[in-house]
Amino acid sequence: MSDSGAMTMTEQEIFEKLKEVLADSFRLDPAKITLDSHLFTDLDLDSIDAVELAIQLQDLTGRRVKAQEFKNVRTVRDVVATIHGMLQS
């Protein structure tokens, strides 16, 4: 199977895109978003925001985000790793 390169994003590229999504969708200061930022305590997201984020990530990846894949996501790094894994599969 050849790789078209369309969805071969590096973890750094995913982080940059995720930072844009978080800043735009939730009015967060991009400078305060790091890989170690906790989604709920540091970025003050709630469960409704998490659903919105999942929808945004579906748009970003072109793939359906399953709740189970995000069950243990707590930090921005977790989100990046999960997206990276989704894009590899």
C-alpha cells in the first residue's frame, strides 16, 4: 500500500494543529497550551468541550473518533499520541 503523504503528519504537526483548534474553539491563549497541559485542570475544558474537541478532531483527521479511544486522554500529549495512532492505522 503506497502512502500518499496526505495524512502522514508528525506528532509536532499534530500538536501545532491541535493548538490552533484549542485556541480557536475554546478561546485559549496558544502560548499556554503545551504538551503537558491537562485538558480539564490547566485548560479548563469540561465534558461538553471534550465532545466538541472530538468533533473538531474528526474534521482534522477525516476519521471517526471513537469515545473509547479518548477514554484515557487527559493531557494535550495524550491527544497528540491518540491522533498520531489513528492516522497510522
